[in-house]
Amino acid sequence: MKLLFATQNKNKVNEIKRLIGAQHELLTLADLDYEEELQESSMLLEENALEKANHIYHEFKMNCFSEDTGLEIDFLNGAPGALSARYAGEEKNADQNMNKVLNELNGIANRSARFRTVIALVIDGKEFLYEGIISGTITTVKRGINGFGYDPIFQPEGSAKTFAEMNAEEKGTISHRSQAFAKMKEFLESEFAQ
């Protein structure tokens, strides 16, 4: 099946390309020369993912999916959540976002957090949602050079490494995004098997 991934985030595209498998053809907005920024007008991941997927579905009349991911920190009452990419400002600077989180948690013992991804799939105008969650803790310093976003300060439960200290395969076996994508892929393969 041909699917359009409604995102301009190259890091997310690369993660999904590693997960999609040969039975699906993945197109991106870059393949269609679409450079307009996708709107995220909600404080809910589900609504943002649906907003982006529906916009692109109606724009190109192609089956597509989008996702929204948030880092939810217990001490910060679930922040930054849907504002994760813009937490320190509209320029979406990952280092500034991490620095803001580390400053806000300075001296705080409760560093529990989770990454949550919601994928919205639109097939022939019908909407489907898939969620992936991974719990962990926020480190006191940035560790690792891999990944993107908050990966250098997020250490998943059961691991001694941050996401940024893992290679793509290690992260891909447990991450929030891979969990949500696996649910979508299972649905596609059961409903639209060739």
C-alpha cells in the first residue's frame, strides 16, 4: 500500500522508513514538494495528529498518516506535552527545550516521565488512531549523540542508556513511535493484505 507520511521532520521520516517494511511504499511531503508548515492547534496529541493527517488527505487525496509526540513529565503536570517541540520557543530548538526542562527539574527528586506518540491514519476518509507510550526518567545531564529532540535526557525504564546513547535499532525496538507504528502496521496488514 502507498502511504503518505504527513510530516516535515526528517528524523521521524528516517525512523519510520526503518520500520515500514517492503510491503508498503512510503511517500513524504518532501517527495511532493510540499513545504508549508503543518498546523498543530490543539493541546491534545490526538487532535494535532488528526488535524495534520486530515489536512494532507484532503490536499492530496492520498491515504496518509501523521503523528504527534509529547514528552510528559510528572513533576511538570504533563508538560511539555503537545508543546514539546516549541517548549522553549517557536524556533523548535532541541537544546533550548532540553535546557528548559533540566532547569525546571533542577534539584527535583521526582523525574518520572513518559514519551507518548499518537499516530492518526486516514484511509479513504476514515480515521484511525494508534498510541505508543514508554515510561522513564529525565536525567540530570544530556548523554549521548544519537536520536533527536529530548533523546539525550530521556532514559527509558529498564535501560541504563538514554535514547541518545542507543543506536537506531535499540531505540526502534522499544520506542513510543515504534510501538504506535507497529499497531498501525498490524492493522494495515490485517485489513489491506495484498
